[in-house]
Amino acid sequence: MNKFFKYFSLTTFLILSFILLNGCQNGKVFKDFKHNTPLIKEDIQKKGSTEIEKTVKMGPQPIEGDIVKLGKRKQISSENQKTIF
């Protein structure tokens, strides 16, 4: 009987304290978002196109100068050659 009363009082104490503490919790109040100005104030497309132009200018440039063009490649024949062992 003593053991039963001990566990019963402990569980009731925990349940009541849980209920009491949840009742004291402050509720979160959600307010409407009132904002008329845009969050991104710059034009991203214009800024991006200027950045792309910069990277193209910094990219690899063709070399101009004394360039000797090589002659045509030799024509590869498609004849089968017979080898004798």
C-alpha cells in the first residue's frame, strides 16, 4: 500500500506540474508582414550581365602574331596490307 501511494503521488505530481507549466507558457503572436518596398533593391539581371561581360573579357584571348599554318594532313589510305609471316 505504501509503495502504491508513493508512485501514485509521484505520477500525479508530475502530471499536475506539466499541466501547470504548460498553462504558464507565453503564446507566440504572429503579426502580418507589412512591407511595401522590395527586399532586393538592385536589378539582378543587369548586374549579372555586367559580371558575365567582365568574365568574358578576362577569359582566354586568341594569340595574334607569327603563326605558321601546317600543311594538309597526309591522306590515309584504306587499303589492307598483307603481311607474310
